Amino acid sequence: MPTAPVLVKTFVPAIISLMMVAALSACSGSDDNSSAQGNQNPDIGTDSPSVPVEPTTDSDPGNDPGSAPNNPSLPSANLLPPLPATPLSPAPGPDDEPTDVNRPVTAINRFFLVEDPPRRIEPVSAFALNDDDFNAGTPEPVISAPNGFDTTTNAAPYFDGISNREVFAGQTLEVLFRPLDDDGGLPGMFPNSLPEGASFSDNFNGTKTFRWMPLQGDVGITTITITAVDSEEPFYRSAQTILIRVNEPEDLSTIPNFPPVVNNVRNHTVRVGDPVVFELKGSDRNSTYPTVEVPNPPPGATVVPHYIFDEVTVLRFTPDEPGVVEFDVVARDADDPSLTGSSTVSTTVEAAAEFVLPGKRLRALAGERDFHLGFAALQGFYHQADGALYSDLAGLEFNLVSTENSMKWGYINPEPGTFRWADADNVIAFAKHYNQVVHGHPMIWHRQLPLWLYETPTNTLQGHMREFIDRLAQRYGDDVAIWDVVNEPIADEGGFRPSLWFNAMGEDYIDIAFRQARESDPDGILLLNEYDIAWDTPKTATLFPLLESLQQKGTPLDGVGFQLHIDAKFDLFDEVEANFQRAADMGLDIYVTELDVAITDADTTEADQANVYERILDICLRQPRCKALQLWGFTDQYSWRRGQSPLVFDAAYKPKPAYFALQRRLGED
Ligand code: 9MR
């Protein structure tokens, strides 16, 4: 396997864990889907990129992740019982296999793309509520308090006069929320989430009003949750859910028909000669799909329906000169063609030479010191208008790629027996084309889980967890060098996060997940990945004892992923250095997995941001056990914190001071 890390682990069979559910202990065998990576068309990948791609040097470790963890042999290891021959949820099969993309719907012509079989996924609805739930009354509030807080002498805030509510679609529901506290003080409050079209507004008298006109698609029972916050202790909270039953009116014409809108298309920067792709869609609160029209497409553009979703229109063109290309998009109501919404899409086209940067590329500099510099790949970047530029720059600058969202369980396996592999397959193809190490993220997390898992009996969750780890590893183990096996197991206030996994198995789920990962991908570098642990926080107080206890158990843990979502005012560099050293002293490797540095206010500058990037890189480079530094994206165009411009290229793919700071530091001894 070309990407095999230089990692040899002694895995000592010892005690069979008694904690396994009986269902898992009987049988052997697991699914093997490792053959499937989609067919690849060798002609497409030979195009020369319009940005010159520097040849990888001899010292560029590319997809060899370099010096591997050299932990001492594990003191002991409990073998898991084999996975059952009959899977707990249906195994992926040929019907799930992606196929070649042979239509003009992508921005990529450098490597081969696959797409999932054409089907519409309707995730199994968990928590579907019925009239019995509604009639059972308002659920008890969920009280939470910081560790050690005495809830016996301090009453929790609560809401006065709360009840489940009912409304007809097309009518406006108003619910008044008045939080009280028997100890005095005026509690604050916030909605955990709001349905589309709803508002939650302040009445400036200690109350707030939830207002919502549900429409056709809202008929049924839904919930809203409002959290009251103690006036003295902001983490002493009471989350109150109410159920809302939305009934269909006899006369459907009483429901107002709202005009559709064009879904937001952001502005893009592209190069002359790039294939530019837009996936255009409108939406309508009345639960119909508007048709999408482009009255003035750019010259030579093709406009075709999406291969799965009729409501999506794909526009593709190749600009042949610098300038600004504009076109209009009109969304037309499915029931009343006179109702429309429209918007104008503007694309800046620049000569390819504008993106050629001075000095050596970051990956070349990293390679010269046997280091890995990575980025997290936007899921489906090749369907973005600027996907060609994104892909070329990412290939040029980084020798490691992580999967921002395309390997998350909720995406890969949204319903039992349905698998969407194409986006992850395409990241692997991208990595192979550019000779990059792949970091698989995440195997087990408490977020982005498929809804069906929440309906699964608790005593089968261990089996499902192991099965998913195995499926990811079977498919990608040969190509993924590093795995975030368990992501974010620690609560913000310290202690274990009360996740689906923790609630089902207690802290043992962490050990079991790692053991399964080691069994399914013996060569993988296995990490525990967590945020807010690089400096001293309530989470670090849990982290280090947890790492110690895992090591004592013989859990096959190779290193720690320090996420590092920080801001440009960050200055706790000494603590970062000390915490890295603490992990290193335990024989663990260090990966900076998700670095981004937000500019949070007008006082902080791109120079401050650059300084933070450079200092973190410097700490990592001076720490022999720090193996890689990975950015969470690379362009502000696609960041989960886009409004705070946290990355090293701006939204127009121009390098920021932070880019040059990394370049400078990587070039130093
Ligand atoms: O950047 C990711 C964002 O696009 C997703 O919406 C979000 C939820 O899946 O996850 C973000 O990435 C997170 C990562 O998976 C785990 N560490 C924190 C990252 C930022 O939230």
C-alpha cells in the first residue's frame, strides 16, 4: 500500500473484554468493500494544470507520512470479539458504488471524479412525535449545571405558564416565554434552534415571544427548545421543550403562497480557462420547488439539470478573458408563475499568472524538513464554481489532506443500508493525484450522526460503532494514513461529554473504538482529536488523566489531535508548548489538526493573525513529536468561520500575511 505509514505496533492478545454485547461475541467475518474506489478515467488526469505544479522534490514526503509514532509496545491489549457475520445494519453493496462522472458538471479536469448512484436520500426520521406525545404534555425541563455546582441550595430558572401549543398551517402562532427564578434575579434565555421563518423577539420586560407561521411542510408535530440561564451562574441552565402541533386547514387556499427565493450564490474568483460550475437552486417556504431560469447565461455556457435533483440547474462555462462575468438567476413559483425571486451572480476572472506566488511552495518547504502541512478539503469542492482554482492551489501548497465533512457518519450512511462514498472517494483520488497523505476525520463523534442511530436500542450501539469504524477502515484503510478515531469526547466544562456513545457505554467506548480501529486498520496512526486542550482549560484537566488511563489499559492510541480553533488575539503559547510537551512525554505524537485563527474584532489585524500562525507552527516545529500541522481549510472562501476570515488565503485565493509567515518559518532552521 503506497500510503502505509511506517508504523509497526505490537498488538498483544490478552483478555477478551467482558464488556462486549453478547450479539457480537458469537460470529466472525466483516464486510469487505475494499475493492471499490470507483472507476477512473486515465485520460482526464493528464491535463496540465494552469497553475504550474512544482514537482515534488526527493525530500517531499508526499503521501508517506514520514516518521511514524514510535510508542513503546502496548503493555496489554484486550482483543475485541469478532464483528458478527450478520451485520447489525445492512452492509454497503454494489448499489452503493459510485460511478464515473461523465457530464459537464464539475470544475475539475485534473483527476477523476465519481458520483453516488442517482437517488434521493430521505433520512429515517428519528424522534417522530405523535398525538400521544403531544397529549402527554410539556416535557420536563433539562437542567444542567457546572461540575461541583450545588443545585440543592440554588434553584434552577424555569419558564412560567408553559404548555404545548397547536396552530393551523398559514396562521401565526405566538408563544410568550417568561423565565423566573425562585432565588430572585432575572434569568436570560435563548432558543436552541428555530424553525424556518420563526422569530424570537425581546419584549424588553423580561419576556420574549416566539412567532411562527408554519406552512404546508410543517404539518405534524414539531418541537422548539428554549434555554433559561441563571442570572448569576451562566452555565446553570434549564432547557425547556414544548411541542407544537401544526394542523392542515380544510381550505388549503388559506395558506399564503410566498414568492420563492434564489438560494444564495456567493461571488467567486476564477482563472481564465477554468471550467466554472454553478449549481443553482431556488427554495420556497410553501414546500414546492421553483423552477430555475438563467435568462442571460455567459457566452458558451451549458445549462443542464442536475443528475439527481430536478430542482437544481447546473450552469457551466469556461471564461476566456479576464474581467467580470455576470448572469441573472430567476426562481419561478411552482404554483403561481407570476411569483418570482431573482438574484445576480458575479464572477471575477483573472489571468492564471495572478495566482503564481513568490518563493517556494509550503509543501516543498515542509517536505524539505520531513514535515506534513495539511488542509481540510471542503466536501464536494469540485462542484463549486471556483473548484479548479481551489483544487490546484490546495494540491500545490499541501502534502496532507483531511476530510472536513465527507467522512462523517451522518453523510456516509444516512439511512441503514444506504452509503454515499463518492465525496470521500474523490478526496482520496485528489490526494493520490497530488501525492498527499490522507487524514481521515472523524470515525466516532457525537455530532453529524445519522438520525437512525438515535432510534437504535442502546445495547446495540457498541456494535454499530464498531461496524462503522470497520466499514470506513475497510474501504479507506489502504489510503488513509491517520485517523481521528474518537473526536471531541470531553465536555466543555471538563469530564466526559454526555454523547450518544458515552451514554451507551460510559468511557469504555473510547477504548473500544480505538481497538476496533487498530483491528480494522493495523497500520493506521490513531488519534484522539479534541478542541480547547492545547492550553489550560477545564478540558485539559480531563484530557491528561484520560490519556494516562487509556495507555494503562493498552488502548492502541498513537497521538493527540489538538484542534486549535483560535483567534488572532491568542497568546497562550507557553501553555501550548507545555501541553504539547506533556503529551510528548507520554510517548504520544502530536498533530495540530484543525488550525484556524479568527479575526474577531476591528482591533485585530491580519498581521496579528499571521503572528499566531507563525508561533503555533514554530512550537510544532520545535517539538520533535509534532508530526503535522493542518489548517481547517485554506481559503476564507470556504471556512466554517467565514465571517472571521481565519485562513491563510483570502476569499479571492490571494495569500494573506499568514501565508507568508508560514512560508518564512518553514524555510528557517
Ligand atoms: O467545518 C465543519 C463544518 O463545515 C460542519 O458544518 C461542522 C459540523 O459537521 O463541522 C465542522 O468541522 C468540525 C470538525 O468536524 C470537528 N472539530 C470542529 C470543527 C468545526 O466545527
